[in-house]
Amino acid sequence: MPQLSSRYTRLPEYLLASIPQRKRELLARGVDVIDLGAGDADLAPPPEAVAALERAAHDPAMSRYGFGAGLPAFREAVSRWMQRRFGLTFDPLREIVPLIGSKEGIAHLALAYVNAGDVAIIPEPGYLAYLGGTLLAEGTPHVVALEPRTNFLLELDELPRDVLARTKLVYLNYPNNPTAAVAPRDYLERTVARCRERDILLVYDNAYSELAFDGYRPPSIFEIPGARDVAIEFHSLSKTYNMTGWRCGWAVARPEVASVLAKVKSFVDTGTFMAVQAAGAAALDAWERFVPGNLRTFRERRDAAVDAFRAAGFTCEAPRATMYLWIPLPAGVPSAAFAERVLNEEGVVVLPGSSFGAGGEGFFRISFITSPDRIAEAAARAGRVLDGFEVPVA
């Protein structure tokens, strides 16, 4: 067999890809598994989306290639939604790119902008698609640890000048996975200004814009003056509409940037199944009927998770957004070892902070993807493991 490429060998393990097999093995042994791992809720998608998919699937035209243009109705629905939600106007044909889920677009973008030796700034802990896309484009990742000290904000002003001089892309994600941090407006203004000064493309992953609580309304990066000159924003139906497996999202940017991503995609895929795009358009138009009720369910689960994990001996705060708790572990408890014991001894899936990069060590992540009573049971089991952990004495 040919030798593997250096691009491949530099890729880290993607832990979420191995969890389904581990779950199957435990279930086959009769273990009562509670999965709080992936951000993949057990809730139903909008009925409007299901009905639209069924109608479209019976139309032979919807089974043909969508290509980059895709279904015009989906682009138009995205444009309407961006206007309703953020007060922003985007041309459906020139500034919106349909995606096979936002992950796909994020992972492919670096291929258009990054040459060997160019730097992409990667937040850590963070979504591994940022790192993977950079490595597959033969770029140089400059990993920046997100720390409680900065409220998990990536501060460009703290980076070395020689790194910024070689930087082509910076990936940001607020509300943040996995930390659940949110970004204040002055931070976004400061970051956009720095990207404009240094001609850096700001890749803004806004997948959790609609999963926010207690009156918080996450912004679009394009609400920040000057962002259209330097940013591309990614959205997804996965979390907002419980449509993770449908693989439907979009990118929005000025035409010069949107067309670049569209060209890359034309060489690697032929577009999202158009019946799914029809369903996506229906979901977006059903926002007012669906999302507020869905949010109430997530808020109930968030509150239950905070109460249960605190009662089990963990320290955690109620996040203002996302579907996650980012829970610190006592000093000396390795996150991977803790997660492995919780799975093997108690049948509970949590994600070690180290699976999001070395910057995530010392934490673990849980997702609000099952009922409050199951979350409470999972917290009690995790607490038993924590109680039995031998913490090294300094």
C-alpha cells in the first residue's frame, strides 16, 4: 500500500467517531447507557420540515443533482431568516452558499485560502473541523488556549506579531462549543478591527445562535461594523431544529468570499439533497412556531443538568447559550481517564476536555440531549466515579 500522506498522519483522533461502537458493545452486554456525548438531541424536528421532505421526495426533480446553486427556495428562506433574525440583507444567489451541514463548509474553506506555511488561528478547546481543515490544506495551526482568565475569549492582541503576520484565517465560535462561552459586542468589534488591520479572514461559526437562554440573543458577526469586509459566517439547522442527521446548513459572506467557497465545493460535492433543502426552507420559515418551544425544553434540561451535577459534587455555572455544560475537574484528575471510567464503570458517555485539544484538559463536557431524569441519573453516576478517584497529593 502507498505510504500515508503527512496531511493524514497529522490528524488527531476524532473521539466522537468511535463512541457509537463503544455504546453498541456496552448495550450488547446489557448496560443501561446514558449518552451525554454528542450535541445530538433526542427531540423531533419541526413537523413542517418533515412534511416538506415527504412532499419533495415524491417529486422526481428533487432527486437530481442540486449542484452549487441548489434549491432557490432554500437560499431565499435563508435570506428571509437572516433579515428577520438579525436585520441583515443578503443576496440569495450571490452571498449565500448552501452546505451539507456547516461542518463541511468549515472544513473545506481553508483549501481556498491557506498555502503550506500559512497560519490559521485555532481556538482550543474547539471544534475539530477547524484543525482538520487547516491540516488537510497543509496549513500551520497556531493553537490558542481558551482560558477562564479571558472568559474563554480568543484575544488576537495577545498573539505574537510574527504569527499574525503569517495568519490567513482565524476561527471563532460564539456561543462556544464546548465551553458555552458567549462573546460580548465590544470583543467582536475589537476582533473585527484587528482582522481588518491585518487582512485576516474571520471564520465565524454561529451554529448555536438560536440556543440561548434568559433573554440573551447571540448576534451575527455581520452586525458588527466592517465585518462584511473580513468575515464569513456559518449556520446550521442541526442544533436549532433537531436536524443533525439531515446535514443542511449554509455560509453567508460577501460575493467575493462566497464564490470562493462555492468553487471549492463544486470539486468535492454536488450539493445537499434538494428534498432536504426544501425541508430546510420549511424549518426556517417555521422559526416562530417551533424554536421558542424547543428552547423551553433545552432550558429545562440545562437547569436540571446544573442542579444535578452540582448535587453530585461538581462545580458548574448555568450557561447563557448552547446545549452544553463545561465542567471543571479537580486538579490532578485527567479528563480522559475520568471519562473512560465513567463510561466503563457507570455506562455514561461524557466527553473529556482533552478530546477538544490539549487546551481542554481539566474539564469535561456534557450535552442536554436527553430527559431531565436521565441527566440527573447520569450526574449521580458520574459523581460516584469522581468520589472514587484518587487525586494525587501535591
